[in-house]
Amino acid sequence: MTESHGRPAGPETTRIAVDLLGGDNAPAVVVDGALLALDADPDIQLHLVGPWEVADEVLAVRPGRCTVDAVPAAVGMADAPSRAVRHPTTVRAAVAAVAEGRAHALVSAGMSGAVVTAAALGLGRLPGVRKPALAALLPAQANPVVLLDVGASPELSASVLLQHASLGAAYATRVLGLRVPRIALLSIGTEPGKGDRARRAADEALRANQPGYVGLVEGGDVPMGGPADVVVTDGFTGNVLLKGVEGAFALAGGVAPPRQVPRAAALLGIAGTVVVCHGAATGTDLASGIALAARLHRNNLVEVTSS
Amino acid sequence: MTESHGRPAGPETTRIAVDLLGGDNAPAVVVDGALLALDADPDIQLHLVGPWEVADEVLAVRPGRCTVDAVPAAVGMADAPSRAVRHPTTVRAAVAAVAEGRAHALVSAGMSGAVVTAAALGLGRLPGVRKPALAALLPAQANPVVLLDVGASPELSASVLLQHASLGAAYATRVLGLRVPRIALLSIGTEPGKGDRARRAADEALRANQPGYVGLVEGGDVPMGGPADVVVTDGFTGNVLLKGVEGAFALAGGVAPPRQVPRAAALLGIAGTVVVCHGAATGTDLASGIALAARLHRNNLVEVTSS
């Protein structure tokens, strides 16, 4: 089903598979995002996964920079995530393109549970990783903050928190360029002993074993930044906090441009580069997700997180 | 240790016990808050609990409207909450004033764990309540939203979520004046089945039994408002979300005045009216907490939540 158009990708070119049907406002915003991303970075090519007539809206404008994998079906928000792997959906096809080397990374604004399930099955987890994590970037007073997990693994467990601290540290070295990122555990007070049982156990273990660990931080330290570069929490709390902070920014009229960050989360712990955008993503958000995916591929994210 | 000053309280007067030593910036901000609250409402009197020389700063300005309970010791942020009940602290004395009928309600910006512990022991829990809840009010697009629990009970449990839904409904009838408030459960997606095990179990039970239940909402629905008047979650997630939203508002430059709400949380499920302010509360926040306590007492909050 794959057809190639235009010049072959050179050695410097990064090819990103894009799920044309993922997101509440797909395919229109995905087409917008694809065009914005191609204009912003001359060294990327896109592997467009979705209905031919949608892909053609991008191809018609930028004929030399896309391949197409014609797939008609998406995963709906009310579908079980398993639909993404059992049926020939755009998410499954985008994952297959990465697994088979036809693309270097993939971007989807589809249901994140479906993307996580399809990626874990199609690309495999990194050695020793029990649960993958979605790592978001949040704007903050000074530098952006990495928050993880924001929804890949909603059940709370101390051992998963420890693993995600280590994945988050590797991610921050690549995406924020920090040698030893400051890692914190999210809790409901900053003194040791604050929080629930799982948090108290994880705090103790991180103090003993995690390089760069600075201790507990509170919800306000994520948007305000300051004590930590990476904030670790369970996928339930992280998802709630991310959406709450985004909603508060929206209600208050937004964050000024110098503090804007990609509105996209990287899936960590998977043997492939996968970026998930918010279901309500705009074209600009999709473009920032495609740019993030290209950056993570070029910076060898998978190699770093698996070491 | 209690000394009365000025005219006796009339039948219309509400007397609020105020912890002069609670909060990061106590006692200065508490003195400011006490004076602001007295100026704003001629029908309240304050029962000032703390060092005599601090109480005197309020007494000197408004001699006819205060009583004093001279107590020198506070609970520090690093102390165990049990210190609040084992030692003669300002929190314990303020709780005793309510228990013994010398005050109608109490307000503290001290460590919330200490206030909750002291109140549960000194005032008792309402019949059938296993875990008390702290209910915060958040500004939102339209009407304010009640979020609970924001930190009284950090361990997740489906049965506690159900009980807190019912306490939150009673609270919203009193503080927002709604006949049947719309109640929602916080999760990481709005379709049934989203979230962790405890959330899925609670969602099912609430659908069957909770009047006004509208289903699942996400983190962004708390600051944006819309689907629900009351949003129920565990004390860990609620605390993180509240502080995250407040931090985002601060980073984005704040919320416009018509949307401002009391920055104070009511302790529900306790046989007495107790309001907890943020540790970093300002004088204005303390004054809004005192006004909220007076309003809850006048609206018979305890009677409504225990029915």
C-alpha cells in the first residue's frame, strides 16, 4: 500500500509517520500540522498514514516530501485500545512503518491508550521496562519541566515510579540538554514522609539510588518550575495535572510565546520513537509534535533510554 | 485563658476561632486577615488563638470584637500531625473552642494534616463518615467548581470516593446554593471505563446511587468548568491538581476579579465548621477563609452534611 513520491530521502533526512486520522479534529488539523512541519524543517519527510484523499491534500502541496500508506480506519475515542492492534487502523499501520524501518518515528493525536498499546506490541518494550511512560513538557517560570507519566500507566506502583524516574532522566538529557537533570517525585508536601504509601516508599528508594534526585515537590512546582527539571508521578495524577494546568492557562489567557513548549508527549520505554499529541491538538500542536519526534530520533532517544 | 473584650456577642453574631500561628507567613498575614475580615462583616466576632502580643495587634485596632485564648505554640510544617493533638498548640486550642461552644467555627492556615487530625479528634466525625475531606473552591469559566478531597485523605479507595461525592453534594447546596448539584468523578478520559481500578468501581456505583451524577470529567474540566459543579477525587490527586492550577494561574498572571473565589478549603465530614487556608495564604486569603467559615456556620453546613 506504500507509494513513494519525489526524491528519495537522503542520509540526513528524518522520516516521520503521521496518523492522519488521530485526534478530535482530524483529519483537517493533521493536514495543517503536516504542512507546517514540512515548511519548518527542510530535513524531514512525512510518511502519511490514512485515507488516500486526505494524504493527497498534503501531497498536492508538497509532492516531493511524502510517502503514503493508504489506510481507511481510525480508532474511535470510545473504542477499546485493543482495537488499535487487532484491526488494520492508522495507528497500527504507523507503528508497523516504524517497526519495518520505513519511518524513523511516529506521531499520533489519536486515543493515547490505543497508541501506547499498539506501540508496545508492535515495537516492543525496552529491556527491563515493565510499563511505558508518556513524558510531557510543560512551560514553567524558567526552563520547561518534563512531567511523566501523563497517562500511559494509570495504576500507582512504587516500582513503576522508580523506573519512570530513570526514563525521565534519560529523556531530559536529550530533550533539555542537561547533563544530570534534577529529578523530583510529585507529592502533597515537600517534607520526607508526605504523600501516600507508594510515594513514601518510592521517595526512600530514589534518595538511595537515583542520580540527581532532589526529593518531593508539589503540584504548583510543575507550572512554576524551579526545584526540578523532571517531575515523576503515576499516570493518573500526571494526566490530571497536565490537563488541569493546560485548562488553567487557557482560562487565564495563555502563556507568553517565549515560554511555549511542544504540546506533545514522548512515549518512553518503547523500542522506537513515538510522540503522542493531545486529542484536541491544533495544527500548530501537531507540527510541534512532528518536530519533537524528529529531534528525538536525531538525538538517539531510544538508545539513551535503553542504556 | 480566655478573656472577653467589649460588648457580648448578640444572637446574630458569628464567632470564628482564628489560629494566629498557622501558615508560612504567620502571624503577620493572620493579623492582616483578621482585620480585613472584621471590616468586611460587622456581624462576626473573632476568637484569637495564639500569643497574647500577637492577639493584641488585632485587639488594639478592633477592641470590641475579639476574645483571646493565649497559646504560645504552633505546629511546624515538619512536625507530625499528631503533635497538633498531643501538645497544647494553637490548632488544638482553636478546635477546643469550637467543641466547647466558645466559637462557631475555626480557621487555620497551619499544616492541613495537623488541622484535620486535631479536628477529627476534638470534634468527632459525622455518623458514617470514615475519612473527612477538604473541599476547595476553584475559579472556572462560568460558576466556581467544588473540588474534593484536596488532601485530607491521600490514600485512594473507591468507598471513600463515594462518601466524598455525597459530602461534596451537600456542600455545594450550601455554598453554591444549588438544589441538585452536578457531581462528577475525576478521571483520565470521559468515557466509562477510563481510569484506574478504584475509579472504574466508583464510577459504576455513583451511576447507580448518586443524585446529580454526570459521569467522568478530566483535569481540564476543573479550571474550565462546564460539565460539573462538584468534582470528586482522592486527596492525593486533588491536592496536586489544586496546587498545579493555582501555580498555572500565577504563571499566567492570575484570574480576573469577577472569577475570584475564597482561597480556602472546608473540612467536610466533621461535627463542626472548620476552614483550612493554604500555608502560603495572604491576608486577603485568610479574610476570605474567615468569611467562608461564617457563611458555612450561618448556612448550617454541618447539619446538612450529616443528614
